Amino acid sequence: MAMRVLRQTVVYALILVLCAMVLVPFVWMVTGSGKTKEEIAGGELSLWSGKPQWKDNYHDAWWYETRLRLGMGQYFLNSLLIAMTAVLAQVFSSSLVAYGFARVRFRGREALFLLLLATMMIPGEVTMIPLFIIFRKIGWTNSFLPLIVPQFFGSAFNIFLLRQFFMTIPRELDEAAQIDGCSRFGVYWRIILPLSAPALIVTGIFTFLWNWKDLLGPLIYLDSLESRTVSLGLSYLLTPTQNEPGVIFAAATLALIPVLVLFFIGQRYITRGITLSATTEK
């Protein structure tokens, strides 16, 4: 009994130490957002500022505009528009394709599914230049279209995730609905989707996080100040002519708030989503 208590104590102590190591950068970022430039540059280890600058730093991060950047408020709206549209597009398109692979029997289904999985092995850098050339030819550069429209064609990872979940739903429900006169799409819309809320929420969370933190896509396609996203806006806060670490910390803290809110709301679904990909058809 004593050894068991000792082992548990050691395990909990290690977990606390690891958690502290992970949280230190975030605590430093949040507390640094209220410090002056001199305090941060001086390397002081104190978490609190002798001259708190919370109001000024957060005001400058959210509202202050220069020749090279706008306030983070505009960037937040742009990122929310892209991320929320991507969530709706991915949830619908990926679930529809996943339903076809999971519930509809047709010739070549397994081969097509393997081909879909193979696309996950192709690095994004391989298709980056061809996609840019295509979008430039049709005049979509410097707009949100290259970041939004591809979301309506699904994602291999999301399709795989949802397909695995759909295969755990009893087929008897499909047959009963079809006997009552429900069409294929009706089964998908009225039966499968309502029963797949956890998997759909996980898909939405992953899609939102990916688009919220995406830097490379906006960097390639967005040129004007008004169209930049949060990630792109953060990168322009540090320039040779402007270096205010307190403002940078404040902007980074603001950018982290939607992610934290999303995590605390859907953490149990995120945990479940990590295990969904291991689900197989019995």
C-alpha cells in the first residue's frame, strides 16, 4: 500500500513539473503584455511590472495602425470569417464524402479510399506552386477565395475521421429509414449526422484551429493590409522600425483567447477525436 501511494505521488509530482514547464511560456507572455519595453529587454524575471502598461499595450495591439499594419481587431474579423466558413464547408463536404465511403457500396470504393489516404502523404509544399499559379490565372489572389473555396472539397484527414465514426453506427438504422421511404441523402441528413455530433464537433474544432493559426496560406495569397489574418498580423508587429515587445505579447495573448475558449468548450470531444481514427469496422 505504501509503495502504491509513493508511486502515485511520484507520478503526480512529475505531471505537475511537466505542466509547469509547459505553462511558463504562456504565463510569461501574459505577464509580459503588461510590462514596459525596458523591463522586458532588461531580462527581469519578475512576473509583475513596476509600471503596469496593460491598458496602453492592449490598446495599441487592438487599435493602433501604422503604414505597415492595422490594429488586431481587423485581423480578428478576417481570421474569424475564414475559419468559421472553413468549419461549415469542411463539416458538410467531408461528412458527405465520408458517408459515401462508409455506407454506400460501389465498385472501386476501397481503391478510391486508399487513393484518398495516399494524398495525406503528399507534402503541402509539392502542390503550393501549382495551386498559386491556378489561383493567379483565375484572378483570385489577394482575396479570401483561395483560402475558403478549397474547404468545400473536403479534407482527407477529416473524411477518414468521419468515415471511421460512421462505420460504428448500426446499418439497421439505414435500412429502417429506407423502408420508411427515406432517400440516401435523407438517411445521411436525418440519421447519420444527428448521431455523429461528437465526430462533427471534433472536425469543426480541428478545422478552426488549423485555419486560425495558418500563416503560410495568407502569406502567399493576401497582399493588402485590410485582408491580413491574425497570424500574418502578428508577424508584422516585429519590424526594424517598430519593436514593442509588450504590444507583441498583448497581441499574442489576444490571439490565444479564441483557441483557449474553443479548447475548454470542446476538450472532451478533442480527446475523443484523437481515438476516433483507431476505430475500425467490426
